[in-house]
Amino acid sequence: MDLRFTSEENAFREEVRNFLKEKMPEDIRKRMVDGESMDKDDIVLWTRILAEKGWAVPHWPVEYGGTGWGPMQQYIFLEETQKWPAPQPLAFGVNMVGPVIYTFGNEAQKKKYLPRIVDLTDWWCQGFSEPGSGSDLASLKTRAVKEGDHYIVNGQKTWTTLAQHADWIFCLVRTHPDAKKQEGISFLLIDMKTPGIEVRPIVTMDGGREINEVFLTDVKVPAENLVGEENKGWDYAKFLLGNERTNIARIGISKQRVARIRELAGLEMAGGKPLIEDQRFLEKLASIEIDLKALELTQLRVVAADAKRGKSGKPDPASSILKIKGSEIQQATTQLLMEVMGPYAMPYQPHNDDRWNEPPIGPDYAAFAAPTYFNTRKVSIYGGSNEIQKNIIAKAVLGF
């Protein structure tokens, strides 16, 4: 299999790079390079810049706002935007519920929801995990009982990322309590302004509010908000998670972080010389770079295979391999960045935090090393824990 890029693909890469240079707001890029979390306004602004170009949802079908790019162009675009780095489009709409709606939804749902995902008019969040139902998602207990032309939903969702901003939530709910657990689940779209919904923050150790609990008490949801068939939600969830795991590889993000590590290790001193000249440090960095190159080649093989066979509508079980190794490399890069910062990584001094009125301790670029490190611990858990991914590989890839 020839994994070299063609002249057309290299020209496309240059087009993407030039677009990023011209259109990416420099203040947002600087905060991205420093490792600072983007706020809602940053993500909305960048999404609308992409939407104006026609690049907000490049992997979607053309009729719903997509670009018509092949898998290799999509891969190049994703890698370049991550390496720049640019804010990534809101995954809950673009990569998760959007593809579910245009694949399994009816025409009215496509017309209503898809354009508002493209330009981020609607902010979506994901209602999957529950207390006691994380990796074993099929054990979820949130109930939806149909009464006339509505469902009445009761239950609790947790680890709901950015729910405080959300206009809509897509939920897995149990509609057939007596069926086998995977067969009694449905996929509902719920307006977050509906009475009976309460969002409570789960404050993280750095004081951030990224994740939430969502409580649903007698929430009245129109039956027209059911996606696909009742009790078929597990099939749609597997489709969604297959897309999520592929993107979790985040090769471009890891490449950008490796470049940043090299840059900062040239500034930090250890034993009277730049850290980048330390042999043990270089061995650690080289080990990560080798793993990253192997992951990149693996993803290119998957992309090339997708391009050859076309879209089947089914998630490639190889996405589990990308998810496992991609998350491990992301964690390794943030750990090495912590080592570069040394004791300067200990104080957390966000630039926009008015609780801190003392002079900075150490360089500005050290401020977000520890929060990034701790936050990245989650990537081996969400999207299906790495342990669960190994079971998928054993069954679907190795045939055990």
C-alpha cells in the first residue's frame, strides 16, 4: 500500500495552511499554543469562520453542508488544524449527533437540526453516561415512557461536557425496560430549555467547570424528537462512538505538542545546559515520536482503506486501536511537558483569573502545563475506556 501523498494532496495541504494563516485570530492561536482552554465565544467564532468558507463539517455529505472531500483530504484538514493549532469544532454536534441525524433521522429532523449545527446556532451536549453506567453504557436507567405524542423522561446523566452552554442534548433512554438491555434503548433529542432539566456543575481540581450532572424530572419530549426507530438507539450509539474513537487519535494535536516540547526544552535549563541536550530527556521524546509515527501510519492505512472501499455506514473496529494508542500518546506528551516545566508547573495561574493578584511564578507558558496534564487523564476513559476497546479488538479484529 502506497501511503505517500500525491501532488494534489500536498497542494491541498498548502491551501489549508494558507487559510489558517489568513483567517485564524492570532489571540486565539496564542492561547491554544499555551494550552489554555477555549471559551464558548472562541469556538463559535472559529466555527463560523469555517462555515463561511464551507469547511465547518468537511466529512458530512455535500447535501448537508459537507465539502465532498475524500478521506485523505479530510485527514489532512484535521491534522493541519490540530497542528496549527485551531479550536476544534464542537464534537457533540459535528462528529456525534449530526452524523446520526443525517444517517438515521427523518427529513424533518435533517432540515431542522443540521443547518444549525453547521454554524453552531445550536450548541449540543451528550447525554450518555450515568452514575453506574459508564463503560457498561447499556446498563443505563434513564426512562422514557410514551404518553400520547410525547415521552416523559426521568433520570440522571453525568460527566456531561459543556452542558452549561448547551441548547440541546442527545440522550440514550430506556424505552423497553423488559427487553435485553441493549435492545430496549432509544435515541432522543431534548431541548435543554424544557421544564424539568437541571444542570449542576462538577467543579474540577483547577476550579474549572467543564463537566456537569444533568437531572431530568418528568421532562416532556415530543415523540417527533425520536431518532430512527424506538428501541434501536443502541445501534445508533455504536455508530456514533465509532466516529468518536477515530477522532480521539488526535495525531495533529500530539504533533503540535511534541513541537512545543522541543521548543520549550530549548529554553529550560538543566545541569547548566538546555534540557533539549539532556540524553535521558531526548530518549523519552524520541520514544514518543516513534510511537506517534507508527500511529500516523496506522491511521493512514485506515484512511486509505476507507477511500478504497467507500463508506459502509458501519464503524471500523480498527478505530479502537487508534483510540487506545492515540490517548496513550496524548497522555505521554502532557507528562513530558510537565517535566519540561519542572517546579514552575506547580502553581496554576490562569491569565484571566481575577483571584490571582501576585506576579507570575516562572514563565507564562508554564501556567497551563499541570491543568492540561490532569485533564488529559480522561482521554483513556471517555469514548469507551481503553480496557473496553481491547475487548472490541479481541472480538472484532482478532476474532477471539
